[in-house]
Amino acid sequence: MEIKRQFRAFDLFAFMFCTTVTLGVLFLPYVSGEEIRSSWLKLLVVSIPFFLMLWLISLFTKRYPDYDFFKALKDHLWGWLYFVVIFYFIIGTILSAARVTNGLSEIVQVHLLKVTPEWMVLLPFFIIAGVGVYYGIIAITRFAVYFVVLEILVLLSVIVMAFFQDYFKWIFVAPVFSTDVVTFLKSSVSDMARYAAIVPTLAFLVYMRKGEAILAPMNLSLIMIVIIYSGLSLGVLGTFGFDHAMQLLSPITALTQSIETRTGLLERLDLLFIGFWIVSFYKLFIVHTWFMVYITKKAWPVVNQNLFIVIYLAVIYMLSLMTPEFIIDQWAFHNINLILYGFVMPTLLLIFLTLKKKRGTPKDDTNISS
């Protein structure tokens, strides 16, 4: 598989930001029915392990000059274990994609298309997503780069406007540890899962130009995500309070509905936000579908790439239709799955690979063109 290394540091920043932030924003600070009084504080704390993971990624790129994470796995793992890892990456991505696309259809049906069947809501989305994946990582990354500045501005604007509303109360946002330890830890797991979608970055690295910064853009991207997550949690809790926030399907959507302006210019900011979020979710979805196709091609180079685009999209589509509606237990499984395949397994593999090769040495890069 010939790879052209052409992306720069800002491309890495945009790619990582766009693959992560959409997943965690919509249901903030909802955490699977658990305690959310201190959600904004836990979002700060649980981000720390992911900064460690980013440091390990940077260390990996110094030890392996081709930046090819999955090639390194194939070289250093037993054959059967390598295919188990690839299989779990694929299964984990499919299960998470099915859960969140089900959430997408719920939001669209509640706020936009109330009488439209779920299959009809999702079908056009999947068709368009297939076209996006077909055009490959270059087109996907350009889309992310063009969209990232707008995405950050919109989310930060919502946060700022929420803070300046008359009914925002700072007394609601003080951290309160009024629950038992088990509940607190379970809700922390749910918050941690919001950051786990950075895993496709491992596949993106191989497209980075030599000499481009790696750690700095990743850290900056994660810092921006932490600021947005924590700011939105503060906005929701300060506006609605703990008890009301627990009853909302999408607190951030309810927050945009509550924002008022004197001119009435943004009277239906909620609809604008939902439309914006659907486009943002489309971007995230095609990135993770591309990720599955990429690692499939790495493991089995002879497979037909376009065929697997269709297969993966069809499987996710069917699972989305079979997934129950917004159920607490279903989200608990989703969160655990995200942490396992998006943080625990990549971190362990990165540690293994960096220990396996203590200092970088030139390798054969004949399969990579500059």
C-alpha cells in the first residue's frame, strides 16, 4: 500500500480534534445516569491519562522513523495476536459507531424529523458517508482542516453566551462529592470515554511529513477539547442545575435552546447547532470508517477496499437500527468499550513497541513516497 507523506502539524491538530470532540459534546454532561455534579472537574482530571498516551505516540515516532504503528505491530507481535488486535480495533469501532449513530437518529427525530422512520433518517447519511470514505484520507483531512476553525468558534461561542445569560448561576457548578465512591468512579469512566476517539490518529501518523511537529499539535488539540468539554459542562450545570440536567436527552441542545439575544437574530440557535453537529458527526463517522478500512488493508493487503467500505457501512447501519433507544445500560457498555479499544489497548501496545526498540534506527521506507 503506497502512502504519500504530505500532511503538516496543523493537519494533525485538525484531524485529532475533529475525530474526538463531536463524540463527547452532544450528551455533556450526561454520564449514563450517574453523578454529574462534578462533571466539569472530572473532565479535567480524566484527560491526564490521554496526555500520557499522546506522549507515548510521540515517543513511538522517534523510535520508528516510518511512523507506521500497525506495521510495527505486525513486525513485533505473534501473528495470531496481531490479527486479534486488528479484529478488536474493527469490532470496537463498529460497536461504538452503531451506538452513536443510533444517538444521532434520536436527536434528529426528536428535533427535526419527528415522524420519519429511523431507517429513512440514517440511509442518506450512510450513503453520503460511503462517498466520503471512498475519496480517501486526503479529502477527509482537507474537510477537517476547513471545518475545524468554524467548529471551535461555534462551540466556544455557545459557552460564552451561556455564561452571560441572566439565569446562569455559579452556585450550581461548584463540585459536590455527595455520592458513594462506586458511583463517582462509574461516572468518571463515562467522562473518560469522551476522549477515546483519538485512536484513528495512530493510522494518520504514517501520512505525516518527516520533520513536522507531532507532540505539540496533538497536545494543543487535546487541550482545546478539554476546554470545550469543561466549558460546556459548566454552561449546562450553571443554567439548568443538577436535577434538571439529569433529565435532558441532549443537554447541549437544551442549552442552545435557552440562549436568548436582544435582537432575536439567533432565536433558533438550537436548530442551527443541530445542523452544524450533524455535519460535524458526518466528519467523525467517515474518519472512523476510513480507519477500519485502513487497518483491514494493512492486515490483508489483497482485500478490495471499496468492498469493505460497503460491508462496514452495511453492518453499522443494521446494528444502528437494532440498537435500543437511549438506555443507560447500553451507554455503560459503549463507554467501557471505548476506553478499552481507544485508550487501554493502544497505550499498552505503544509501551510494548517503545520498549521493544529503545532508540530509533533507519528502516526500509521503500513503500513510502515523499
